[in-house]
Amino acid sequence: MDWYVPTTTPRALIWLQHGFARSAANVADLARHYADAGYLVFAPSIPSADPAGCTLQNVTGNTAFLAGIADLFDPRAAAGLGGALSTAAHAAGAPVPTIPQHWVFVGHSAGGEAVEYVAAQLLRRHHDLWPHLAGLVLLDPVASFVGDNTTRALADLDRTDLPILTVSGPPALCNNFGTGTAALQAGLHRPFVGVRLPAGDHTDAEGASSDMLGELLCGVPQSDDVATLQALTLGWTHDFVTGDHTAQLYPNGAAAGPAAAPGAVVLTGA
């Protein structure tokens, strides 16, 4: 698990989850942007294959594993996030920051489904922790081939007012032809659920921390799209945490997309 600690008192806690067959190193660029903006970030590396089901995507049945991740947010947990942060800080010879009261979950690709499912677990099983969750940001989310984690999670979350927004790319092989975005649009009854970048690549969320394999299979992130994704992601996070409504991050009228995302396609819910 990688931690990114801001130089000031953290504004909120960010769980930043990488995508299928990737690692925390591939979202390091976005994590650094978050830390530079004053957020405390943790980015775990989760395997994509494990016979015990400890996997990011629901390949062999990962619901119990994801439920366990939800348990980590409980400050009373013996092996929770607080202990992991303390261990990391001591290893780095740094003071241990206090975990903030506001949390935002950010998931790329299969990580999008993971943060949706864990959020729903907080809603179902951790009623005292649920108020700490300020919102979800999904980055070209992908629904698993196996099971119904995405649809089940969204059915639960749809009954809440939790902000959930996506920055998606066009349907393509690496995002399973847009299944995660389609599920979001079908499962949330809201007028605005995010944007699609018409020329975006699945690797845009990775930005400068993508690698040869990601770029070969899923496209080379373009600087304009990466900048737009990061502006929306950090901007929405700010609004989730503070309760602000930054006008340039949202549609202006029925068809006009956010000013911060020129040319983006507005995505509506059901």
C-alpha cells in the first residue's frame, strides 16, 4: 500500500484504486496531484488473480475480500488503515497524520467497481462510517465479466444522495466496451453522472505513470485529456468534501458540457 502525504493538514482521505492487471505505481501521477492539492492518499496494489478470491475484479468471487476492505475503514479494526498509516509514517521517519473525517473513493477501470462495492458495504454494514464518505469518482469504470457487483452496488447507492461521477472514454476493448459506464447510466437516477472524453484513452487516469504495456494495449494518454481528467477529478473531489458547486465542472444547460472539459459528452442517468 502506497501513501501520499500532503505538506499541510489533510483536507480529506482519498482511496485511489488502480485498474485490472495494474498496480499502485500506475496511478502514482494522479496520487501526487491529490497530495499536492492537500489530500492524504492511499493506493493499494491488489492482484487480479488469486485462488482465495483476494482480487480486484470479480474473477473467482471477490465479494468477501471487498467486504473486508470496507472493514479497514473502521478505526476500531485491529488491522485497519490507521495502523497501516502509522507503520508507513514510522518507516519513513515522518510524523503520523490524523486520518481526515471526509473520504472520497476514486477507482480506475476495475477499481471503479471495487470502490462502488465497498461504498455499498459501508452503507449496508457500517452505518456509523457511512457519513464520512463524501463521494465517488470513477475513471473509465469496468464491470466484471463475472457476477453482478456493479449493478448490486449501484442499486444500493442509487437510494442515497452520495455524489457519484465518472470521467469515461469511448467504448473499447480495455473498458469492456463501456460496461461500467453503461451500468452507471442505467443504475443511477440522476440528470448528470459524468462525462465521456470523445478521444480519451483508457490510460488517461494513469497519465505520466502509465507504462509500455498499458500504452500498447490501451492507448497512449494524451496530455489534453489527462489534464481534463485531473481537473475534473480534483475539482469534483473538492466539491464533494466542501459542499461547493464549482460551475465550470458541471453542464451548463441540457447539452452544453462542463467548461472545464471542452468537447466532452455529457452522461445522463436513468
